[in-house]
Amino acid sequence: MRRSRQLAGLLWTAPWWLGFLFFLAVPMAMSLYLSFCDYPLLQPPVFTGTQNYRQLAVDPVFHKVLGNTFIYAAGAIPLGTLVAVLLAVLLNRRVRGQGIFRTCIFVPTVVPVVATAVLWLWALNEQYGLLNQALGVAGIGGPAWLASPGWAMSSLILVSLWGVGSPVVIYLAGLQDVPEELYEAARLDGASPVRQFWHVTLPGISPVILFNVIIAIIGTWQIFALPYVMSNPGPERGTYFYTMYLYDNAYRFLKMGYASAMAWIQLVIILALTGLVFWVSRRMVHYRGA
């Protein structure tokens, strides 16, 4: 009877564990093996030990894309978190047209990435772009946003704010869970709106902030389509990111073993950053009832 129940349970859960096995576990094991091989994709892999990892240690392009991705993450994650939290607080207020405003914030997240890239290519065009046209009306000469080494990275960080709609929706859900009694107690104590935001709202949604920051870390370290369409590889490789170099090694240079080594280093970096965030959050994230 026990064996039949176990068999029935395995059959019912087969779609999950078969999918995990064949679409995640096996490909990860194969990529780990290939990271220790010279695999030109069109020929059988040849085991070379840690050669790929030693080559990455002295590869100047690898160092460049690693630095670019760190800079992008350091700019996009804090800025995106700040903007998303502030928008969520504003959209949480009961005003006329609240649903329309929420829809306007969320709609850009469902626009295809390539369409978004083409739209921003036009908006950031040096001569005919909407942004420089607006600056020209104010008597300000707009920069070459994507063609200038000093502005290309800032432009992509600016474009990253286009997709804050998803975290805004999650923050809105978190704001609904903050007890109204805490705001009433703060107002009775004479707390200003700013102090209410700092001492009630932020602690109340801190678990949601932690979740969104971790998702943002994963997303920024895997950014590919937007910069690939808009500025690949950018002036002086200033917007050449980690996943773009990984893709080029795998499918342009046919160095699948080298790309697999990069993928595993990327995984280790994301896990390390996630662990660091969890460690820092122990004193900053407040859980109700804890």
C-alpha cells in the first residue's frame, strides 16, 4: 500500500521533477563539465582542466564587462528601488483616477524589450531625440546619450527606470499589509508625514524591499537584450555587459567551454551578492510577529 501511494505521488509530481531534471539539473551538470573543456561547439569537447578559469583571470575584456555590470547594478538597483517605493506610496493614496495612474505605471513592463529599446533609441537620439529636443527648448544642449563614454552608462541606468512597474505593484501589495493603527499612533505622537514614512512605512514593507532587491540583483546581472539592441558594445565598450560577452563567446566565437565558465562565475557572483544582502538585512528587515 505504501509503495503504491509513493508511486502515485511520484506520478502526480512527475511534471515538476522531470522538468527540473531535464531542463535544469542535467543542463547545469553539463555546463559545469563543459566549463573545464575546450568546446568549439562544432567538435567534441576536450577536457582542459581549469584552463578556462585561468584565462578569464587575465582576460581584459572579462574584467571590463565585470566592472561595467557592477557599475550598472550599483546605479540601477538603488535608484530603481527608491523610485519604485516612492511611486508606490503615491499610488497608494486615494485620489481620483488612481486606477488609471497605476495602469500607466505598469503598462511599460508588458512592452517587449526590443520595442522598448527602439523607443529609447529614438528618444535618446543626439539630433532628433525627444529628450534633447525638450532640453533645446529650455536652451540646454543635450549630450550624445548613447555615443558618449561619459553618458552611455547613465543612459542605460535611466532607461532601467522604465521597468519599475512590476516592483511598484509588489510594493503596493506590501503597503496594504501595513497596519493602519501604526499610522494612527504615529499621528497621535505628532509624527510628520516624513517621519511616518521613515519609521512606519519603510519598516512595514522592508520584507518586500528585500525581495525586490534580490530580484533586481538577479535581473541586473543578467541584463542582455536592452543594451544589446541599444548600444552593443557601446563607446569604448562602456556598455558591454557580462551576459553580452558570455553570449558572444558562446555563439559568435564558438567558445562554449569559455562561456560555460563565465556562466558559473556569474552564478557564484549572484549567490554571493544575495547572501550579502540577506546578511545585511538581518538588522534592517522587520517581520510582523517576529
